[in-house]
Amino acid sequence: QNVTQPVVRHPRWVRVNTLKSTLNEQLSTTFAGYEKSEELSPVLTAPGSSKLYFVDPNIPNLLALPSKIDLTKSAAYTSGKIIFQDKASCFPAYLLDMTAEDGDVIDGCAAPGNKTTHLAAIISERSTDEGCGQKVLAFERDKIRTTTLEKMVKLASADTLVSIKGGQDFLAAQPQSDTYRSVGAILLDPSCSGSGIVGRDDTIRMHLPDPQAGEKLNTGRGKKRKRDQKTASVPKPSATLSLELDDSVPEETVGDDKVSERLAALSAFQLRILVHAMRFSKACKITYSTCSIHFEENEGVVFRALASSVAKKRGWRILKQEHQVEGLKAWTNRGVWEDNILGEEIEVNDAQKKDVLAACIRCNKGTEDGTMGFFVAAFIRDEYMVKETL
Ligand code: SAM
């Protein structure tokens, strides 16, 4: 007997920009007439553009809608009250868990600005009173991408909270300089292979696995990688300010034969930028993220950074799962290990491996979570733990 599996589509994730609106306001205006779903799966399998929404349980102010819902012409979207941002891409700013005591925050790799504006919204929500004065210092090396960042920050009404360091290389910022003495936290979302990005075509090729038949989930590995990279590198039309492609755009696309060379180069850059962040004199919290599925760019960079002399000297450690912000503590998809990738100079005993992998957060594309492929880990310094327990 032929049982047709429902087609599962990547949802349209919508973050309500709390600098301009509230979840309740959006539910009673933009989404008035939509039906609330208590589960995500009906949204993933909803035919066409069914008016259905799901309130995400992990990230505050985040909604999932069926993929075909077109909100690009809605007043909420064009006025910056809602932002299209994949659920996974909301993890880093939320995991950083900024408080009013944390001072300023650097976004080291900011454009197009999804995480910058998310950070600004969180800071604003959590500021104790008017004039708390916390800022997001948003570095973006690329001048063209800086223009997009500027537009997004303005549209989101985050311009009073964000200081854009356009055309500036975060690696050139002097970590011990007085300029950055107010910086208590750093979000790092550097360029990566983009192998976790969901290509437009992926959305209609994913099927719910049939656990009884032992069918495996489509993780998107393999053949689709090349196409994903192509999709991701399509330039965005600046005039219409597309906020849709919310994560990494690989700096170049590569053929499969060059992948390992490219991964080695990317992970060397990612490690360098993460260790650089660890040098900032007052920084006590860092999140490191990629939209890559590769161990080399993810857990590999985390283990190497923790083994660096800078991390050891300055007391950086991984933020363990049990200390993570409420909505992510319960996230079960955690770090993975791959043999024979870290060189012998990195010594990791079994207990460290277990702790660190449990602290790393992964999202797999093509699963019932409805996210893109993503990775994030947070680091803290002893000083931060002390501050927390006082
Ligand atoms: N965080 C962004 C978001 O959520 O919208 C996406 C960031 S994208 C993955 C990486 C960005 O970092 C690119 O725009 C790239 O130009 C920028 N970048 C790469 N290296 C940099 C550096 N050394 N300093 C500043 N920006 C850098």
C-alpha cells in the first residue's frame, strides 16, 4: 500500500522586533485571522499559504509560519516591526543573555544585521530604566555589506543603540584599548562555509521520516552543498533591502574537491577571530556561531580556542548546558565529535570532551525542528561567574 508522506517545508520564521512592536500587537494586527497551532509540525506540512502560526517555545517573540506565506509587502515587514530571521540565527544573541550590568556588547561580524538588531532589542528589553546607556558596537569589514547593515539597523529603529563600525576589521580593534573598556560581551558570527543554509529548493524536497520504516532524516549533507553555496552567494538587491537571507554569505563558492582546503582556511580564520575576542580586557561573555554543519568550523574551533594560551591565561571556559539561558538549556541537539580532525597538539580528555560537547548547540537542517543548519557555543570568564554568584 502506498502511503504518501506529507511534504515538509522549511517554515518562514518571523522575529517580532520588540524595539518597534510586541508579540501581542503583531498577533492582533498582522496575524489577526491566523489560527494558532500548538505544535510546529502542522506549520511545516501546511499546504500552500495556510494562515497558521506557531509561537516558538525556545526564543521569545519568534513565530513560525508556513513557508509560502508572503509577508514581504506587509506594513509590519516594510516598517521593521517584524524581521525574517531563522530560529537558529536567533540563538546567539539570546544565548549571550545580556543583562544591564554587562556593559556594551561588540558584534564582531555584523552585516546584514539580524543578530545586531536582535542584541539591540534584548538590551532595550532588559535595561533597568531609561538611559541605561548600553550600546552594540557593530563591526563590519565589508563596505557594501555595511550599507545593508546601516539600512537594517535604521529600519529596526536600533540606530540609537547601535554604533556601526563600518568598513572596520574587528581583528584590528585593540582589545586592551580604553575605547573598549566598557565592553563586557562579544557576539561572533564570522564568515563560514554556509553549509547549513537552506536552499530554496531544499524546502520542497524534505519529507517527514517514517520512524517505523527506519527512514533517516535528510540532513542536507552531500550533493546539495554546492547548490546551497550558490544560493547563498546570490547578491541581494540593495534597493529593496532583502532581509531574508539572514546568515553567512560565503566569500566565494568552491568545488567539492577544494572543500577541505577551504575548511582549513575558514577554521583558521574563525579561531583567530575567536581568540582575538578573548583578549578584550573586560569581556566576560562570548558567543561563537556559524551556519556551518562542519566539525572543523564548529566544535573544532571551540576545542582549539579553549586550548589556546589566551583562553587559559584569561580564564575563559565553556558555558555549560546547565548555566545556559532557560529557553536553550532544554535544547537537546548538542555538539558532535569527529575523530582524527583535531591535531595531537590539542589534548582533550573524556570528561572535557563530554562537558564541552554537551555545552555546544547544534541545529540540523531538514529536521522536524524547522531550522537551518547552525552551531553556537558560549564562553564565559571566571569574573562573570563571580559576578553572578555575588
Ligand atoms: N551576524 C550577521 C547576521 O546575523 O546578520 C551575519 C554575519 S556573516 C556570517 C559574516 C560577516 O562578517 C560578513 O558580513 C563579513 O563581511 C564580516 N566579517 C568577516 N570578517 C570580518 C572581520 N575581520 N571584521 C569585521 N567583519 C568581518
